[in-house]
Amino acid sequence: MRVWYPYTQMLGLAPPIEIVRGRGAWLEAADGRRYLDAISSWWVTLHGHAEPRIADAIARQAAQLEHVILAGFTHRPAEELAERLLPLLPQGLEHLFYSDDGSTAVEVALKMALQYWQQRGQPRRRKLIALEHAYHGDTLGAMAVSARSPFTAAFDWMLPPVERVPSDNLAPLERLLSEQGPRVAALIMEPLLQAAGGMFVQPAEFLRGVHRLCREHGVLLIADEVLTGFGRTGTMFASNGAGDGASPDIVCLSKGLTAGFMPLAATACTEEIFSAFLSSDRRQTLFHGHSFTGNPLGCAAALASLDIFATEPVFERIDAIARHHAARLSRLRSHPLVADVRQAGTVGIIELKQTDSGYLAAIGPRIQSLCLERGVALRPLGSVVYVLPPYCITPDELGGVWDAIEFSLDSIGATTL
Ligand SMILES: Cc1ncc(COP(=O)(O)O)c(C=O)c1O
């Protein structure tokens, strides 16, 4: 095979399914088979695959201006996206720094926070705090703040040290901050839903508590909303869902930013952070950028997606998905193979009883292939199976996804129990 696939053991790999077309919640393969996309591709698709208005917006932009260096030059889609997006974000976020994927949005956030304290005359504030089970991406800085796992194992020795606290208990964070608060630059967290680390759902009170402690100790709060942004947990951003008290200092966005059409990311920050970089000393610049930073096609896609949010009942669709998940999860709760069920808005989660736990648990691939045979695309995280559909999915389609999962559990249960 010429292509080296991500997160994929290439030894003996069966040829992946070639997808030739997408429409709504469906993917169509080269052999004519169709698959219901129950995971929004890589958690990115919002309004459906190949959504015509977004596709048209990208085509129009490509015919006008496909790219321009975003330093010394700018373009209307980048400016307009910042103007329209910032008012939707939690209160106090006033500036947008573009990059191109979730990991880079996180790298930018970490660099912003660390350089901010140096330029505010507090260079001793250089510790970072992250949560257990966190996942923030695969680049080095993002790996450093992610939980240790098979993803990071080969590189653990070279990752900068990070303080780690539980994601279900405020007391250890409180202790850490009271001992080391003046040396801490920032705390990074995935608000309400820790996704790739195992789909752990936190109550809004936990988010509010973290926010309060960060405020008390002058620590910057970075909300990684790469997944939770754009309605995933039921409100436009998870940080909004926790109420005004939870307004972070920095927010990372990607994935749903372009409704899944283009690689684009943004890191939003407060006026206070932005102003720490304003200086006649050019060394106080944020020296960060990527070739495709703020690409016009990505910005055009993001604007078209915001138009859909503005003109269609997207939040009614989101609520309907959440209700549907809740009904199916309450039924599955008592299934003999199910250890726990959880939900965060449009993400319905079941954790299976397993002896081999973690990302490499064998049951995940079994469920995945059983569902695939029934035309449903899933990608369990080890023993954690979740449904994270595009918002355009119909009730019948979503019912079909849960039926396939139930069928798979029943057929595995019949052979193992
Ligand atoms: C919360 C969170 N942050 C960051 C990332 C990394 O994003 P990307 O894969 O676009 O680099 C992910 C990806 O799953 C994520 O879920």
C-alpha cells in the first residue's frame, strides 16, 4: 500500500473502503454499498456530506481567490468570519488567530498563554495544568497536555512536564493551585465532554468550579472546543452551556468550524491577552503561522456553515438527536454487556463491560465490523461505543444506527455469555 493511514497498523491491513460520494448522513462506496455515517466522519461533518450550499460557497471562493499569504495581506472571508464568529463565542473573546487543524489551534493557545506571562513580567508562570483522560491532538505540545496513552508512548520522554488533575473532582486542583498557583500559566480542558480520551462527560458545575479556581489564582483557562464547538453538546459552544461564570480566556476551534469541509482552525482570546503582544519591541510578536493559516476556502466554508445556523432550525435538529439518544440509551443501560451509558447533547455513549480496557480493547473493532456489515459506520474508542452523527440525520436513520448497535451487542452477547 502506498498510503500510510493514520492510527492504523499497516501490517496485514485489509484494503480500506473506498468512498466515492457523500450526501446527507450517507457515504457511498465505489462498490455501490452505502454507509450511514454515525460519527460525522472524524467528528467534523455538521449539516451533511457534500452539503450543496457549502460546496457552492467553496467553489465560488476558489474561482475568485484560492489562497493568499495572511501576513501583510488579508481577504474578506477571514475578516468576515472573525466578525461573525467572535460574538457567538463566550463573552470576552475578542480576537481570532487562524491556523489549520485542532492540534495547531491547541499549540497556538499554549504558546499564547506562555508568552503572555513572559510579556506581562511574570516569567515564573510557566506550568501547564491538564486533566486526566485529556486529548488535545498529536503534535508535540498538544501531546504534552494530553493523557499518556499508546498515542504518546514513544515520545513521553521528550514531552515537557505538565501537571495533571482528575476530571471528576475539584479538590486536587484546588490543592495544586493553592501550593503552586503563582507558577501556573494556564489550565487546558475539553469543556463538558472529554472525547478521544474515553468519552467522559462532566457536569457544568465542574466546569464552573475549574473556572472559579483559575480566576482565584490568576491562571488562564483554555477551553479546547475543537470537538465540542458548533452545537455538539447542545449549545453553540460547551463553554456557553456552563453559564456566564465559565467564560474562558482562550478557546480552540476546528472540526465543525467549516462543517467538516476544509481544514481550518482558530484560537480566540481576550483583549487582555491580545494586548500583551502589542509592543514596539518586535520580539513580542506571536511568531506562529502555517502556510494555510486562514485559508480563504476554509473561511468561505465556515461562513456558509454559519449561514445555515442562522437560517435553519439547526438547534431543533440537535435537540431531536439528543432526545433520541436519551431514549435509546435508557433502554441499553440494562443490557448485559453495558457497563455505563453517558450523553453530552448529540453524543450518545455506551461503555461496555470489558476485561481488556483502554483504546486497544478488542471489543471495539468487533462492534465496528458488525455495524459496518449492517451499513453503519462507527469508530469505537476501545470499549467505548459512541454515536456522534451529522445534524441532518433523520429520526429513521438515527434509529437504524442504534438498531445496528443493539444487534451487534446482542450477537456478541449470545456468543460470549
Ligand atoms: C478536543 C480535541 N482537541 C484537539 C484535537 C486535535 O484535532 P486535529 O485532529 O484536527 O489535529 C481533537 C481531535 O480529535 C480533539 O477532539
